[in-house]
Amino acid sequence: MSVGVTIKNARVVLGLTTADLASSTKIRESMLVALEADDFDCFGGAAYVRGHLKVLANCLRLDPYSLVAEFAGFQSQVSVFERY
């Protein structure tokens, strides 16, 4: 499962919309939609993505360390493909 799918599933289980989540986390809705689509290009770097993931994890009752680790795994997969 991807980071985006994990976030989206947790949000749906809690009955929240992206607008609800944006309001409670102060993360722009467009950025939440990008996260759920595993589109990390608009964040300006991995540090910003990790920060947003920690905030979201707390709001969505997820383990922040697991979510960040999932992102790190995704990021390492991407960097392997970028070499070729």
C-alpha cells in the first residue's frame, strides 16, 4: 500500500473530507489531494513531506513513524528508478 492510499483510507474510515482535514491540520486541501495521489513534487522537498505526514498521522490516528517510514521506502524506490 502507498502513503497516499494509507492516508486516504484512514481519512475515509474517520468520515472526514479533504476539506475537513485541511481545516483541522491547516494543510492546504490541494496539498492533501496531492499526498493522497502520491504526488510529492509540490512540497519543495522530502523534509516538508515528512512534516506534513507527521501532522496528518496524528490527526488520522496513525503511527507517524510508520507513515514516515512508508514514505522513506517509496522515496528510495523512486530514487532507484531515477538512476536508470
